[in-house]
Amino acid sequence: MERNEMIEIIIAKANVSREEAINALEKCNWDVVDSIIYLERSGKIKNNEATTIIEIKEEEQDKKEDNKKYEEKHGGIGEAIGRMFKFIGKLIKKGSENFFEIRKENEKPIRISLTVSILLLIFLFVPTMVLLVIGLFCGYKYSLAGSYNNYNEVNNVFEKVSESADSIKKGFKESYER
């Protein structure tokens, strides 16, 4: 937009003289809306149209401020991704502090991190389950151990499964020997 057009718009909207319009535009870097706001705040505007423009601009600024406050409070997509990675990091840390133990009678247990155990179950479910079942019938026992000490219920289930495998194994032996 040319400067003459800007001057004419200011004169029409703000109902001011040409000199006042030029002066306001120069002070506001030739920005029409800022010039109208400047004229309104200086008390030189006599009609209501310019006030409407100012109110609309102030409403837009309020919306921008509210949106900025919302993003600061709730975060944007980056904040959500950051929280997700933080949560995943905590899970990996807990999984690394706790272990899936495999032992046979009085031998030293093999300890595998829970994180690795879960990844094996997710990506190699069938081979992992087959090996666990074979291990049960070969006399291996499973348990969970680590810094999270509330594994009693899970370990009781593992113990019952181990006892069931032993009773099935004995049943096969007895039927085979007959």
C-alpha cells in the first residue's frame, strides 16, 4: 500500500487532518493500525469506527496472551513429547533396577533386567515363551527381584507354576515307567 493511500485511510477512519495523519504514520513507522491507536490514545479521534478497530486489535492481543498463557501452563507438542520421554526414561530406569531371575536348585541365578525381559517378550514372544516353558520342565524356577520389593504375589504365582510343571513332569515319568 502506498503512503498516500495510508494517509487517506487514516483521514477517513480517524477523521483527522492530513498533517495529523502524516505525523501519526511517521511516529508509528507507517503502520495504519498502530497510527489509529496512537491517534485514539492522544485523544484526536472523533468517530467510533477507529475505536472499534482498536477494540478488535486489543481483543486479538488478549487472545494471543491467553493462548500464550495456556501453552506455558500446559505446554505445546514439545512439552508433551518431553513428558513422554521422561516417563519412558523412568520406566527404563525401574526396569534396569529390577530383575527376572532364572535359577536351578542351589545354583547361582541368572539375572536379566526387566527392561530386556519385556523387550524379549514384545519382539520375540513365541521363542521366549517356548524357552520359558521348556525351562520349567527342565527344573528351572523363575522369580522377580530388585529394588521394588513388592514381588511376593508374582513370585508366589511363579512358584505355583513351577510346582504344576513338576507335577506334570512326574505324571509323565510315572506313566512312561508303567
